[in-house]
Amino acid sequence: MRSPSDPDQGQTSRKPQRPSCREDRLKAALRANMARRKAQAKARTAEDADGRTEKDKG
């Protein structure tokens, strides 16, 4: 006989939910990182289109 303090079967299977939450956070972080890198690359190409080079900046 089970005691009232024993966990139910549904309460012990929490592990599958955690990785999905973690994966969602990682996906969101990856998307944000890629968007930031894309914006940086776009800014660099726009800067190069102005005709300035690294030597001109210094």
C-alpha cells in the first residue's frame, strides 16, 4: 500500500518537460544571436559601401 507522501506516477516524469524548455530557450538565444550577427554584417557592408576603408578610419 502506498503512503500519501509517495509521489504519483505523473509527478515523477518531469524530466521530459525540462529539456524542451531548455531547447526553447536555446533556440531563442540562437535566433537572437544570429539576428545580431546579421545586423552587424549589414552595418559593415553599408560602412564599406561609403567608400571608407580601415586605413581611412585611423
